[in-house]
Amino acid sequence: MSDLAPLFDHLRNHVPLTEADEALLRERVGIRRYRKGQFVTQHGDVCRHESFVLQGCLQQFFTDADGNDHVVMFATEGWWIADLESFLNGTPARFFRLIIQRAYIASQRRVVENVSMPAKERYQAFAERYPLLIQRLPQYRIASYLGMSREFLSKVRKQLLEDL
Amino acid sequence: MSDLAPLFDHLRNHVPLTEADEALLRERVGIRRYRKGQFVTQHGDVCRHESFVLQGCLQQFFTDADGNDHVVMFATEGWWIADLESFLNGTPARFFRLIIQRAYIASQRRVVENVSMPAKERYQAFAERYPLLIQRLPQYRIASYLGMSREFLSKVRKQLLEDL
DNA sequence: CGCGACGTTGATTTGCCTCAACGATTGTGG
DNA sequence: CCACAATCGTTGAGGCAAATCAACGTCGCG
């Protein structure tokens, strides 16, 4: 038994896992440690891994033409953060279909929320869906994820307090 | 050979397809015809199908609390339009992993574009990526997909013409 | 202590929406 | 075959949500 136990528990919650499957996965999986602020992939690199977070919190982000960062997704313990291109090839497909499927559904929901809800409601919905992330993440990253400026998020939060 | 040929051609482009696979799929697949404006799923229903478009053009949309429609995705010939919940269960997973994977990547790109690009650039990017859709779809649907009002899209287009 | 990271606040600006009115085109029933 | 409605696109006026910019407060930490 290794530190990978949470990963295999997670997988078994989704799909039946034979011994052979597990052995195959162990060959392909390794544990990496990062310190705060460190990049999982270096600037400009192509990501060659699928990451399952055992401990801590990752964010996937991109930098636009103006140099502004935009958070694409967060991942804390028990979550996947995905490049989706390389690692999947050659592994038994059924491990990841459900995971990708859920990620896809979540992504579509986010598209929908971004175009149909004002900033205040987006923040409220995020806070309800991910109460742990609200406590854990700095506000400017949440603002980035929600597609608004940190200043405006600050004003939204103030207004929500006044609503009480 | 049936009218389903384009579907099987499409699948064979992605994954090897045994006779048994094909037989299994034929059991589960049927052809449906719709007329213009008709709904694939009726209002309030849960969609129980994955649709592969043989001919024509579908849109997936939702109606928000204010009664406004928002286009989530389009699908023309050779595209899938997905509920992703029901049909997949019980079918060999590998048929659809790549398809979902690509849809997920496209959805993430869209999230990113929506928060990082102004309306004009979103339209330009859409026009470059889907030149056929630009010709084929009415502008108010494109506007809905891009998350802007039809009026504003009209102004964006005018400005793009003036840019020449 | 002093510096950097983070949050807040106010002033100003702007991207986009809403509303309303008006073409242009197509379809349709008398 | 024409009148009429319906659908779609355009244009302009006005308004609002959210961005930007700038300044300041606060906290943790080397």
C-alpha cells in the first residue's frame, strides 16, 4: 500500500478495477510534490500528464494576449486536473470516460452560467457549490475563475453582506 | 447498408469497430427525422439519446430564469449532440471517450474565450473556426451562442466591414 | 521593521444591453 | 397576385454592469 491509496479508492468508486488494471496503472502513475507557487508544467511546455491531487490545491490557468491570467479550473484533494491529450492514449478507456464526462458537463454548465448570470449570482452559485474552495482560495483567484475583476468581486461581496 | 453509413464511417475514423460492436450499435441506434423548428426533446423532458446528425442542423439551448434562450452548442452533419447521461451507460466506452474528450476541450476553450475576449474577437474567432456555420446559421443564433445580443452582433459585424 | 501579497474603496470609463423603431425578405392566405 | 404577417437584420438612444485606474489599508513574513 502506498500513498496512492486515495487514487485507487477514487477509481474504484467509479469503475470496477481488476488486479491487472491496478498493476497497469501503477506502472504509469507516479507521485510528484510541488511547493507553493510552483508550476506543474513549465511555461510553454506541453503537459504530458493527468494529475490526481492527493494533497493541496492546483489551478489550471492561461495567460491572454494582454498578459492577464485566467483560471480555467481548480483542483483540490480527490480531483483530477487534466491535459487529456497524452496520458489517456493507451490506458484502458473506461477509467476516464466518466470523469471526463462529468468534467464536460461541469464545463458546459459554466459556459451557461457565464453568459446568463450576472457576477453576483455567479459568485453565489460558486459559493454554494464549492464552500470549501471559498474558504481556501484567495479572492483574486476566484474572481479570475468567475470571469470578473478582483475589485468587482470585492464589491459584490460587500453587497452580499449588506443584503443580510 | 442503411442510411446510417455516415455514422459508422465516422466511428471507424476514431476507433476500430468489430462486427460485434457494429451489431450492438445497430440494436441501439435508430434514425429520427425532424422538421424545422421541431424539438428533439420536448420541454421539460430528460433527453435519453445521443444524437449523430446525418443531415441538417441542431442546436442545444437552455432557457434562463428571465425566459431568454442561450445556445449551448450547434451540431451539423457528422457532429454529435449530447445529453451524455443515459445512452452511454452499457455501451462499450471506447466509442465515445475521444468524442467526449474533444467536446470537453472545446468547451474549455469556449469558457476561456468568453471571459478573455471582447465580443468582436469572439465573433472573429468563431467565424474562423466555423466558416460553414457562419454561412448557414441566422445571426441571432450565433449571437446567442457567443453570449451577446443580436443587436450588438449586428454592430460588431458592421464595424468589421468598416475595418477593411 | 519594511516589503510584498492581498483586499478594499472611490472615480471614471466603457462594453454591451435594452428598448423602440424601422427595413428587408420570405411565406401565406384570401 | 396582392396584402399581410412573420421572421430576421439594422440603427439609434439611453442606461447599467463591470472594467480600469489609482490610492490606501492590512496582514504575514523574511
